[in-house]
Amino acid sequence: MSTVTESAVRSALDAVEDPELNRPITDLGMVKSIDIDGADVAVEIYLTIAGCPMKSTLTERTKSATESVDGVGSVTVTTDVMTDEQRRELRMKVRGSTTEPVIPFAQPDSTTRVYAVASGKGGVGKSSTTVNLAVALAQRGLHVGIVDADIYGHSVPRMMGSDARPNQVDDMIIPPQAHGVKMISIGHFLDGNAPVIWRGPMLHRAIQQFLADVFWGDLDILLLDLPPGTGDVAISVAQLVPNAELLIVTTPQAAAAEVAERAGSISQQTRQRIAGVIENMSWMEMPDGSRMEIFGSGGGQVVADRLSQITGSTVPLLAQIPLDPDLRIGGDVGNPIAISEPQSPAGSALGALADQLKTRRNSLAGRSLNLGVAPN
């Protein structure tokens, strides 16, 4: 007589998480049936949509978990598709029963650190810095997301090497993932390289939907890749996520530094904290070990010093990232240098930056609390 029980199989399936929702499939109501015939087990699971891109991942994980149960022989896993009502119930399980989406990162109890990556002008490597920082943080075990808030100049999907489309469960959007990072971009909703021709209110609504309608789960860090300058999107982000901290990206060039200072100065009006300055394209490492400062030197420190004076608080220069052709190549082919060559000069600088940002400046992590035990 078989000793395999449905409860034992179901307990094993508790360890199978939906890769998009990061919750056990048993909690999400995705296990349709478990049939046991002697030592053979047949499991049928629900997919949220018919063309679910995670189908093979879910079936493989379900089969592996079922095979781990003592006494199980052959395992068969089949799939069905949720009804509209089941999708609505799933959405309520993960988002709650509220009818109006809220921005979780703007709530007082949010533990997600939000960094808005800004620059005064284009071409300073803001998006490549965002993408590489995100994957470097994910490599360090953090749950990370990117909002490609540069609606007109969106580039995150290409740089992340992903052409996947978001899924929709009821009115909830499930973001694609690449390199362990969740992301959303207007590029996910466009055909080809179509331009976006919107005025300010449409931009605001798009950012609001990216933050509220997308199911991000429990993120440790959310990065927002802002467009250059201090326009509509920068103002919208300050309104929608007032606790977002600014990361200002510049090059060493004096002209770029001057414009970057303006981007940071927006914090005086928006009351946002400036987490620090990132100097990109600082120099090029030459074969003989020397450095060629193609764009000059000192711009990042100048911006940090000026913003410290303007805000009345210390704004650090967090990183100087060398100019590296492989960093550009990685962005073009969707293989960020923070993953492909983490030990390179640029990869090391980005890794050190991630190490600084993975904990808050006022975090107790790694500090001695100087707690003693009082004698009786």
C-alpha cells in the first residue's frame, strides 16, 4: 500500500514559489488538484494566463518538489488557466481588497529604499549606472526593482537584455525580470521603436501606474531612472514618492557638473534628501596602468561640495566609475558589466557603490551598539 499522501505532497509544494509573485503556489490557490495512484502522483496547477512565460519554470519546480516526497514514483504535472474570478481572487490575496491602487513605497510603513537616479543633462551614463547598480545590488542578495521613468528616452529593457512583456492579473501588472531584477518601462508596451508623444499629465499618469498598478512584492530597493533635467517627471516622482532619495550622476567635465548641480538643487523645492553624487566616465584605465582623464577631473567632487553648501547637509561623492568600452558593450547586448566583469575597474566601482547603498546611512547594520550588562 502506498504511503504517499496528499498532505505530504501539498506540504512539499509549499516550497514552490511563483517566480513572478514570490509567494508559494499553495497560498495563491494555484494547485488545482493532486491525484495519487499508488506511488504515482499527478499534479495539476493553474497558470494566471494562457501564455504564461513562467509555465516551464513552474512545472519543473512543481515536479521536482513532488519527486522529493518519500515513496513517490513517477510524477506528471499538467496545467490549466485561471478564470477571471480566480485571477481577481489572486489579486486580492497579494494586493488586498482595496479597489484603488496605492503606491506602497509612499506609505509610512514601507521598508523599501527608493533612489531616484537623476542627471542635469543626457549622455552622462545615468541609465547604464542605474542598470548596473540594480544588478550589483541583486547579486548581493537584495530584492531590487527598476522603474524606467525616462518615458521619452526609455532604454532599460535593452540594457537588461529583456524583451519580455508584463503579464496582467485582473488589474494588476506583473513586471518582467532579468538578472534577478524586476523592471517596468513604457518600452514594454510599445511595438518596435515607436516614439512616445505625450504631454505632462500623461507622463504623470504613467509614472503613477508604474508605481501603483505594478505588483512589486517586498522590495529592498527601488531605483527610478529619471529623464535628464528637472521637468515633469522629476516633479511627479517627488509628489508620488516624497521619501525618494536623489542620486545625482555627472561626468568630471565642468560643463556637465554645472548642469548636474541644478538637477540636485531641485531638492530644495521638493524637500528630497540627496543620497550622494556618482561621477561617471571618470578616467580610462590604460594598458600601462596610467589613467587618461578624457573628460577632465574633479567634477563629481565639485557637485558634491556645492550641493552640500546648498542643502546645508553633507552630500558625499559616492563613486567614481571609470570609462570602459565593455560597460557600453554590456548595455548594448543586455549583459551588464556588474555581472559579466565584476572585477574590472568599472565593475569593481559599481560593486563598491552597491555596498554603500545596500544599507541606509543611519542604519545600525555593522555597527557596535555598545550594549553592556549592568552588574547586579
